[in-house]
Amino acid sequence: MDAKDIGEIASWLMQAGLKGMTEVDILSGFCEQCRLHGLNLDRAMALMDTLHPVYEGRAFRWDGNQVIEREFEYGPSHQGIASENWQRSAFYHMLTTGGDEVRRRIGFGEPTDFYGLDTLLADGHTDYIAMVHRFEEGGTIGEMDCFYSNFATAAEVGFPEEDLRVLRKLTPALALAIKCTGMSRIARTIAEVYLGEDAARHVLEGKITRGKTERISAALWFSDLANYTRISDTAEPDEIIPMLNAYADAVISSIHEAGGNVLKLIGDGTLAIFKARNSADACAAALMAESLLRQRLRDLNSQRQIEGRPVTDVYLGLHIGDVFYGNIGSMDRLDFTVIGPAVNEVSRIASMCRSADRNVLMSSNFVETLSGHNSNDLVSVGRYALRGVNRPQELFTLLSSAA
């Protein structure tokens, strides 16, 4: 492979990164470009840690001769079998020794002393090289501080020195292209985790100007845990966070499954919205989320009772109204959320659950908007004065809750 061929592959990698191609497509395209120009690659893998609340990183694979799983996400590498495999890998060896490269000519008698090399040898591969490209401090985010890659060939002669020279020259460009896509993925993940999917989409589309909002009609959800203060005062301190996480997962999963968007977690409280082409569908989706939540709570409480852990319920208020949706805050600290009288009302409705001895309450506006969607399952619980709201509100609950 001459300088012109190397330049063409490097140019392809730059364009792939600029276009935002997926990491696995970048790796596959790179390997296929190398083969096209005479470099005998048969298998390759790249991996990079990420910034994600569940996964430690993502790995990408290519094989020129068989169908394989092209990408996967991996969890913590410091426990269980994952830890054992990681500590046996060539990547871990380079990480702990400070080296940049490991080569094993496994088809010529060299040891298969790293994880996976015996499988490569059994599959007919003759030569293997692994590399790590470390990022400087300014180029890291979370644990994403280096790019790992390895390549194998089944050629009878293994990797000629010329092929290794080309791989050493081009792999940094491969790392940069994959890192470019990886950084974009991390930005989306962080935005979605902390803002919610819909708000994150708005922010990543560039809607970050302070005071820039849109008026929308939405079904509003506000929920919090019943008797949370009492439980937090009496439960063991190390039980509080796991309990909050368990019930928050039940609430948030139910909202998301029904098509809603969680905007804010306030202690044990959750503010969410449901949007649809017509308001009746938005309200119906909110009721669907309520139904999903009750099933999850039954399962969760049953399991926690078996484990001897504290259990509780979720108080829920549902309302519909016009709100302003967008950026509110200072010059250097913004919140993408909803504001307006309807937001205040839904929180007050939720706070009336204890007084009304119901776990779900809905405004009359919410019930009227349903227009036949499950409206036969609703019953009035009377008129209540809501703090901060000018006039008393008639509130409704589900027949199952009123029984």
C-alpha cells in the first residue's frame, strides 16, 4: 500500500467522522477499505469506555469471513467473570504496563496468553496485534480516556511489516473518527438522562436561548411518594436511596412506556407531560401510564415485603392545560421545563391525595378532555380548595381507587 492509498483511507475516515456515521460502520468501512487496498485483515475489534449510567463502554467488531455480533455494550469490568476476562486481555496488559502495542504471531508458535487468542487460533488466524491510543486530559470525558483496537489476519505469512506500518499509521485516524461519533452519543445520553428525551431533543437541536419558550397544551403528571417523610425518618439511612431509585424506576418506566416525557425529579416527586395530536389522546396516555404504574407497584411492593424492606404508594395528580415549554433561568444556568398556572395546579391536586384518601386524583378539565376514553371508570370525589388556586376544583378518581 503506497502513500496515495493511505491518504485515501485517511480521507475516508475523516469524512465518516464528519458525517456522523455509526462507530460500527466506521470500523467496518475502514477494514473493508484496507482489504480493498491489499491489507490482509480478517477480524477487528474496537472499544472505548463511555459516560452512561448503566454501561461502562461500547465495543464494535468486524469479521470479513463470517456473520458476528457487530456491536455490544458492556457493564462494569471490575466484578465477576467480566473482571477476569478483562484482566486476561491484551488491553489490560497495555493499560497496566504503560505499553502501546502487543503482538502475538499465534500461528507461528507464539503464546495465546491473552483472552480470546486461543479462539482466534482455532478459527485459523495466524497473527494478532492490539493497540491503545490514549487521550490527553483535555480530550477525556468520564472514563473515556483511550481507544482500544485489535486486528487479526488468517494470511499464511501473518502481518508483513508493511501492513503493520500502515495499521500503525491509520489507526489514530480510526480512533479520532470513532471518538467523534462517540462524543456525540455521550452528549445525547447525558441530555436525555438529565433532561428527558423530548427536552433533550429540543436542546440538541439548538433551542437553548434563555426565555425562548413555546406555548403547548399537554396532559400534566405530578406524583410523589406516600408517607416518604415518615419512612425516611424511620428507615435505615442506606435504605433511602435504593428505595427512591426503585420507586422512581417504576414511575419513570411507566411514563416512558405510555409515551410521556419526564421533565423533573424533585426529591421523591416527578413532573411529566404527555403530548399528542389531540388532547384526549394525551390524557388517555397519562391514564395508561397510571395503570402501568399500579402494576409495577404491586410487583415492587410484593418483592420488597418479602425482603423485609419498607414499602409505600405513589400519590398522583393529573391535569391538562396550556403551559410554556422551554428555557427558564439565568445567563449561565438554564432549566428546560414547563411553567404556568396548570403546573401549579397539578402539584396541588397531587397534594390532595392524602386528604381525599385516594392514590390518584384528576381535575375536571382532565376528565372532560378524555371524551369517552375510559371516562366511565371515573368518579367524582367532591370539590376541594387548592392552595394558590382561585376557585375550588372538582376532583375525580378511578373507580378502582374509590372502592
